[in-house]
Amino acid sequence: MSSKERPGAGRLTTRGAATRARIVAAAALLVRRQGVAGTSLDDVMAATGTSKSQLYHYFANKDALIREVVKTQLAHVIAAQQPDLGEVSSWEGLQRWCDHVVAMTRATQGVGGCPLGSLVGELAEHSDSARHELAQSFAEWQSYLSTGLATMRDNGELSADADPAELALTVMSALQGGLLMAQTMRSARPLELAVNMALEHIRAYRRGPKQAQRRQP
């Protein structure tokens, strides 16, 4: 985000940074409850006790604020999956992460869906800058998987022709579709089936223990 989009960027005091963070947190909560279209800047001001001049000191417009909301939602999504998301570097770690996301969805019965995925329908066709921010957020999330899968390939657990980025995209696509169906059906079963299907696809590139040993120096 440029200084033009965020007035005062780089010149925030400790108090100013706290106020800005409070505005973003409140906006994220409102968007989660009411959607982007149902959340106005007046709503955010009322929830945070800030004036219009304060709000526009930190954000040029609603689009700028929503882009920060996207970043906040990404941070929440990543944090909720740790430490398992950061340990997808073996078959055991990959399965543990899949079990984790299914368990989280089972606990909520899919209510609310994916904090990032739920924004796509509202923003992707209406704000190119927000769509770009969402794409970047999904790419960052996906990078945890592609890094782990690359480690598995380098360790000989996946064949040399496995493409970690493509496999990670497969998993993310299955995950998002499964979360959408879980939200619709109020059941974690669609997500469980989707991630299992993605795992089966990755297993097509699995190398046996003897093959992995031969590859290691």
C-alpha cells in the first residue's frame, strides 16, 4: 500500500499505530459478521469511537481499509493453522495439517466458511485492488504448502517430476471448495473428502523408502 493510499504511513506514533490497528480489527469483525457491502465506514467509526477525520487520516477510502482487512484475515487464518501449517515437510506433517483443518471445520460445522474465501465473492469482481490483495494472500498461504512439498521432494519422499507449486495449488483449490461446501451443508464431510482427494493426487508422486534411500547422497 502506498503512502497516497494510507495518509500518515511511516509517521505513526505508538498511539496512532494502536488506533489504526483498532480500526482494522473492528472493520474485520464487522465484515465477518455483515459482509463488505453491509459494512460502512460509519459502522466502523461507530464501533471504534473514531471521527471521520481520524479514519481518513489512516485510510484514504473504504477500499484501502478493506485491503488491510484482507491482510488481517490472512494473519488469523495462518495463526489458526500453526504449528501444523509450518510443518508440512513430510507425509506425517502433511496428514497432520489436513487433519487439523478438518478438525477446525468440524468444530464449527462450517459456519462462517473461510475468512478469506468468503471475501472473494464480494470483492473479486468489484475491486481489482482487493482481488489482487486476495490473490496475494492466497499465494502466501499456499507458499507454506509448496515449501513443505519441495522439502519432501528434495528429501526423496516425492518423485523428481513432482511440481510443489502445482501440487500446493491443487491442495488449496480442494481446500477452498471443501470449505465452501462445508459452509453450505453445515458439515465437515465435504472438506474431509476434498482434502483426501488432494492427498491421493499427491500420493501418485510418492517414492518408496528404498527409492528415497537411493536418492540420498
